[in-house]
Amino acid sequence: MVEHAPNPSDDTKPLGLAYLVGRLDHVLGKRLRDCCAPAGVTVPQYTALSVFRAQGALSNAQLATRTMVSPQSANEMVKQMEGKGWIERSPDPSHGRIIQIQLTQAGHAILGQCDGKVREVELRMFPDMTPEERTQLYVSLRSAVRALSLEGI
């Protein structure tokens, strides 16, 4: 089946972007599972570890928001990752009831095992793009996420 670009002059029908993004999400999820599984890492765990690396220490609630899972799922994931020695929890110095979670050296190491393979998948998605075009795509995707996000996400 040949797929055709939408007709931009027909402003009564959707452009098909939501469908394509959904298909991309499905295929990308499969590819990411394939590249993280050999290291014993799930895609949600890889996402969480990446968020810790980028953001530093976070609470469980912040982690849930940034990884797009429920607080209960984030809590279970934290327990699993803590059991594997990838993260550690400590009391927040400014608020004793909040527990901050951060990466350990083992967490950095497991990310290192997956990062190259994840990068290969990202580059494979758009093999003909220049680095500048990839940067523009990244900016456009971030803008789309912000435009559709709920408050605080």
C-alpha cells in the first residue's frame, strides 16, 4: 500500500499526523525494547534512568510525571532499580518527608550499555537528515509536547 501525504487544502479532515506519531511510537517502542533487553533494562527503566541523568535527584512524584507513568508504577520501578543498585534514595535536605532518588555509578554504567544502541535507533529513524535537520525536528517535537501537555508535565 502506498501512503500519500495529506491534502493541505482540505481543511476538514485530519492531517494524519496523530496516526503516524502513534505508529512511530509503536515501532519505536519495539526497537527500544530490543536494544535495552540484552542489558536487562526495560524501556520505562531506561527512560527513568535517563531522566535522573538529565535532571539529577528527583522525588517519586516528579519521576512519575517525567516518565509518563502513574505514581504507583514509578514506585514499583524505583524499588526494582534500587534492588539492582542503579539508583539510591535519600531524604531531601530541605524537606524531610520527601525522598530524593539519584543515579548510582551502576546506574550510569547500565545507561552506558544502552545509550549507543538507542542512538543507533534514533539515527536509523531519519537516516537522510542532516544534524541541523535533526535539531529542528527535536525542537518541533518538544514544541508539540509542550502544546499538548497538561499543566505540570
